[in-house]
Amino acid sequence: MNRTLTKSPGARLRPLASPHVLRVRADEGGRPIAVWFGRKWDRVEAIRESWRIDDEWWRDPVSREYHVVVLEGGRVATIYRDLWGSGWYRQG
């Protein structure tokens, strides 16, 4: 089946899963050990996956280190550290 996606008149495009600023405690190696979600520090019980993205160096450099973390209580979050700006963010 061949489908064509069209944009309806007047529709605005919005970014999905915009990042949110986070407070993160990290160990000496830069790995997250606790995340502040507004009420208390949630301890990181495990890091499921980590990866790094370095891109668009010819324009505005992007350098991020991502972690999928399991927090106490089982909550899972994708967070990243902006290696250029040194801030931490939650993705989505």
C-alpha cells in the first residue's frame, strides 16, 4: 500500500520529546548516581545503556552522553549530559 503524508493547512510543527533541565549527581567518571525530579533525589540503581553523540561540528557542535537509567522504585528515564554546555537533561 502506498501512502502519502500531507500536512493539513494551518498545522504547526512542534518538536517532540523536548529535553528538560535536570539536576544530576555524578561519580568521578561522570556516570549519574542520583537524579533530582523536584521532590527528592532518586538514586540510580542501574544504567541499562550508554552512548555518545558527536555531530554537526561544522555548524553548531553537538556532543552529548546519553544514559538510560533505572531509578529506585523502578522508574526508567533517558538522560543526557551536554558535553559543550555541561548541563544535564531528561529526554522526553
